Amino acid sequence: MFTKAGLKLTLLYSALFFCFFWMFSISLYVWMEKSIGEGMIVKQVVQQEQHGQFEGQFDERSVVIAGDIALNQLKTILLVLNGALLPVIPLTAQFLTRRTLRPVQAIHEQQQQFASDVSHELRTPLSILSGEIEIALKQERTSDDYQHTLRSAKEETDRLVGLVENLLLLTRMEQGKQVQATEAVDVTDLINQVLVTVKQKSAEKCIAVFVMPAEESVVVAGQEALLRQLFLNILDNAIKYTPENGEITIGLSQDGHFGIITVEDTGIGIASEQQERIFDRFYRIDTARSETKGYGLGLSIAQAIMTIHGGKIRLHSALGKGTTFSLHVPLA
């Protein structure tokens, strides 16, 4: 598709450039011909003689010949110049075509990748739902068996609902529909609220969570609901990839115009070649893909929230040594 569109656009650019240069060359030659042609020369000399501005002999023929020579030289120069542009213009047109189509192609590839990722993520829970329901319908079963099937179906349904909600949230943020008026948000209070939410998950893996408060309250400008989602996603990610009996340390501080929240874990870490993609939709590090449940949207949402707030996320990680996320949020 893009090959055919690129060829058409290259031909269009080439035709436009050729038309422009040939029209410019013809216009320049016609203008010069009128300016130094025989009729114009004679007219100027006659006017000067009438006003007494011309003295001595005037060799009209010599001046006309000189004008013709100048015009011929100009014609030669323009022909050579336009001839030299014959190979240059298509190359320039091809370069401009690539520059023009590059963002369009990138968006198209992202859409294709997005559709592929969504299809892949939907296939597993839907297959589980279909398989369990099919088995349950094949023969009569006990009430406990049906309840087990329904609980499993409910779990997969909840995961699908969570996937759809996260995708909708991510889409709204990327389209700017989630941008609202900011307010002063006390990060310490918000972190404590999030810790209550993830307390059960961390307790199940015996993960100790420590909070290192700042010397003074860290109050940032933002949307409280989105910031809560941001901290929840980062902490959930830390718990998910930290082995049992591990530790997570949350640090709060200020630096210039930013409040800094660091989340450091003793988890499996992230390889350097994977760190560039860690914020991509549906991306999960391979070493934990089979061990953890999720769709790989948490960090994508976190980055989108930071973009809305004019902040940034910094990542430092090494395999087997844990990961540290530094969240820089503008102060109120």
C-alpha cells in the first residue's frame, strides 16, 4: 500500500518541481529578452538622444549582437541547469516522499501492532471461557463443579473488563480527553491510600514495603484520580516482579520545581535491551511473562499520566538487582 502511494507521491513531487523550474526558466528568459532585446536597446538609445544624454557615435548593430550573445548564454545556462536537475529532482522528490509518509506509516504500523496485540490478549481468556463452558455443558455435573466453572468464568470476564477499561483510559488520555483542571495533591497521603489498596498483594508474597518520607510535605499539581492510578500501577508492577520475601522502598523528596517519588524493588530487574520497550502497550519482559498475570498496559498508562501532568519517568534497572522508577511530578 505504501509502496504504491510512495510512487504516486514521488511522481507528483517530481512533476511539480519540473513545472516550477521550467516555468521559472522560461519566465526569466522572456523577461531578459524584453530587457536587453533589440527593440528595448533602440528605444533606450532614442530616449537618451532626445534628452541629450547620449554623446558620440552609437553602433546599434554591435549592441544588438552583444545582447543576442547574452541571451544565448542565458539560454544555454538555463538548459544546462534544467538538464542537471533531471536526476536531482526525482531523488529530492523521493526523499520528501519518505519524510511525508514516515509518520503516516508509523501510525499505520502502530495500529496494526495494536490490533494484533489486542487479538492476542483477547484470545487466551476467551478460549478459556469457551473451553470451560463447553466442558460444563457436555454432561451433568455437581453443583460444586458448576460453581467452579462460573467462578473461573467470572475471573476471566473480570480480566477482560479490566483490559477494556485500561484501553479506554489510555485512549482518552492520548486523545487529551482526560485533561482537567489540576489541584494541589499531597503525595504522602496519596501513597498511603495506595498502600492500603496493594496491602493484600504484598502480604501474599511476604514483601516488605518501606516508605521514606520527605523532610517536608510534597504537594504536587495534578489530578488526584490519575495520580492515584499512576502510583498504583508502579507499585503493582513492583510487587508483581519482586519474588517472595523481597522489599520495596518508596522515597519522597523535592528537587527544584518537581516532587520526586522513587519506587525501588529487589525484583528480577529488566535487561538493558528491554528497557526501551518497557512502556509500550502489551509489552511484558520475557522472563516473567509466564509467571505473572496482566496485559502489559500498566506502565503505558503510567507514562501517559506523566505526560498529561508535564512530568517524566526515569528507569534504572539491572537483571537480578531490582528496578527503580523515579517519578518527577511538577510541584503545586
